[in-house]
Amino acid sequence: MRRRLFLDVALDISVSYSLPLAMAYGNALAVLADPTRRQVFERLRAGPRPVNALAAGLPVSRPAVSQHLKVLKDAGLVAERSEGVRRIYSLRREGLNELREWLDSFWGDALEAFKLEAEKSHKTRGSR
């Protein structure tokens, strides 16, 4: 039993260290998939806001917005600080770095494919 536990922990650590980028961008994608949560997140672009300001005009209650903020915070996308009795939320831009790096990798792949196609086309024209 003890050996089995050790193997499970070793496997968890190995998976965690092998896939940190996949886990990070996957988590950000999953969290931002919810349209209301994404709306709350986008409202923070303008700068730090308290829950009441974020909830104003949304089709959900203030407690629901607080729950969305907790999920965003747990995902590392939002930071929280206290100002007296109020909680002020702000974007954690570094929380999106992994997602951005993953998306940027597609751009790199697309540019490489374009370069290869352009070189192929140039060689074809030159051999005529």
C-alpha cells in the first residue's frame, strides 16, 4: 500500500512538471469559457473595481459575481486586495501569460508554414 501511494505521488509530480503549460492555459480557457465570467473579467480591463461596480448592469446577482471572481482568482487570472471592508479586484496579467504563449505558438507555426510555402513558390518560379 505504501509503495502504491509513493507511485501515485510520483506520477502526479511527473505529470505536473511535464505539463505545466498545458494545465495553465487549459485552466484559463475553461474558466473564461463561461460568458458571464468572461464579462466580469473584461470589465476589469478598465482597472481595479469593487464587486458592486463589476456587478452593476450584469444579469446576475452580486453574490453570483463574487462566485465568478473567486473562480477567476483561483485560476490566477484575478487578484484581490482589501480596502477597508471592501474587496477590490484587478486583472493579473501574468495569469494570462501561459495562454498567450500557447496562442502565440500558433502564430509561429503559421508564419513558418507561410515561409515554407513562399520559398517553395519562389523555387518553382525560378525553375521555369
